[in-house]
Amino acid sequence: MLSIERELHTLHPHLGDRVAEVLIARERREGFSVRPEVRLLAWAGAMMLATAAGIVLKNNLDRIGPFALAAMMGLAAAACYAWVWWRRERAGLIDEYILLLGALLVSADAAFIETQFRLFGTAWHRHFLILAVVHGAGAYLYRSRTLLSLSIGAVAGWLGVRGFDGALGRNGYDYALRASTVAALVLVWRRLNRREEFTPVFEHFAALLLLAAGVALMTEDAMRALYCLVTIGIAAGVIWWGFHVRRLAFLLYGFVGGVIAGNVLMFELISEEAIAVLLLVLLNIGAIVALIVTYARFRELRA
């Protein structure tokens, strides 16, 4: 039978230990982990069920009534939370996504109640604060990074960081201030946090929010070149942090943010379009080469 195991062994230094061992195990017809695939399917299943619940709400509102629908959503969410709590001593991968489904149902129910009954009136965004507290308490009760992510997202929504259309369509200064404020709150929360497994979640959110703040500033015409340099500085700091904590994602965040800022700066400083495009191509090629070199260095440090 044809086998490429020998060739895979020769590629071991280039592929890395983890990838090479998985490929060799597959070639030998040995067992291998399907955990990433199961995680993806479980996440997709939770999203689909939450979407289906929203469709049921929409199609049956007139027939069942808002009170009954809100109660049904609440009971379904409570059932998800109760199931995971009952299985907490033997919880598996799927249970985390049942918990995610419950949290999404809670969020959908809160939004539905606010839409139907206008409990907060014009201050409708306050329901984000309630969700932040609920999901945050659930995160610590269930030791769930997924719920923690939802809680931080709700805090961002409460403070007005609800999508990047705010930076592109309204006031970039305002969006940058709100994003920076949320990042500061996240870093304070990280400082006060006592659960080590939650630390990466805080760091990822803080990095992305600071980069979003920098990009939002670049949408303003006044002092755009300065704001590009500020964003490049933030990106450099995120890359440095990636090396410090040995996490590849921060390198990618920093490079993407830095390349965006560099491209904008190029067009801001050079008025001749043809020259700007040429330099833009060279800049992006250089960024790709720099990313490859940096990644190689990163792997050496992790080895």
C-alpha cells in the first residue's frame, strides 16, 4: 500500500510537531482527535437553534402573544442552564454549546421583551447592562469563557460599541472614545479577575477594542496621519504582547491593524495616485514577508 509516512517525517521541521504528528497518525490509520470539528459543529448547531427560535418568535407572535412567547423563551433558556448544571461534574464539549444556546436564548428574550414592551423607553440600550451582569455571573458560576465573551460584548453594546458602522457613519472620535473606555474596563476586570482561564479572553477583547479605536480615529479627516501613526503604535504593542504571552492571534491582530493603518497613511501622505498604489503594493508585500519572518521567530520562541 502506498505510504507517504517517510516524506512526512522529513517535513516535520517545517510543519511543526502538532501538525506533523496528526498527519503521520492519519497516514498510519491511527486514531486522531476530531475535537476542532466537533466544536465547529456544536457551535453551528447552537447558532442554528438560536436562529430557529427567533424565526418561531417572528412567525407566532400574533397567534401566541408576546407574554407566552417571552415565557417560552425563558423556560427554554432555563432548561439549557439546568441541564449543564446537572452535568457539571461530567460536562463534555457539547455541554458548553448547550450553555451557549441558553445564553443566546436569554439575549434574544431580553431583546424581544424590550422591543415589545419598551421597558426602558428611549434608553433601550440599558438592557445590554442587564445582559452583561447575567452573562458575567453565569461565566463565573459555570466557569465558561463563552459566557464571559458574551458579557464583555454586552458591556461594549451598553457603552455604544455595537458595530463598526458607528465609526464609518457617525463620529470617529466618539466611537474611539467608547471603544477605548470598554478596553480600559476590560483590562481593569482582567486585573481583578481570579480565574486564570479567563485571562486570555480579556486580553483578546482589549487588543481588538484598542485596534478598533485606532481605526475609528483614522476615519476623521483632521490629523489623520497622526492617528495612523497612533494605530501603528497600538498594533506594535499588540504584536509585542503576542510575543510576551506566546499567542499567535495577537500577532495576526497587530499585523492586520498595522497594515490597514500603513495603507491609509500612504494615501494620506502621497497625493500622486499612481505612486501611492505602487508603494502600497510594495508595503503589503513587505508586510507579508515581515509576517512570515515574525512567525518563524515566534515558533522558535515557542519551541
